Amino acid sequence: MTSGIWTTEYFTCPNCGIDYAATKEHHPTAHSGSFKCRVCKAEVHTWSDTYDLFDWKATNMTPLPVFGKKK
């Protein structure tokens, strides 16, 4: 059973800078999970608490410039 309270949380990939939004839902028991960037596969967020995150969506598909790498 959930509490019915949903919020939107925002995250940024620490590697390439893509922004994501996810829906956060509170639960009476602990949930755990993780989300990896769809572009570079870096870990964006992990959780283990009385909430779950789902419905991840990219909100900005423009990666940050990477200096020092040849294309």
C-alpha cells in the first residue's frame, strides 16, 4: 500500500550532464533501486528508503562538453 503522495525529483548525470526527472512515491516499507544514464551508462542515483523512484525521463538531452577528448 502506498501513501498516494507522488512528487517529481530532478537529477543530473555526474558524467555527461544529462538532466532527468523521476516520479517519487512513498511506501510504508523500504524499497531500493538505482538508475543509470541512458546516454553514458554512469550511475545517476541509487536509493534504499521508504520510497521508490520510477518513470525516469530525460529533460535535457544536451550533454555537457567534454574537454581533453578527441572525437
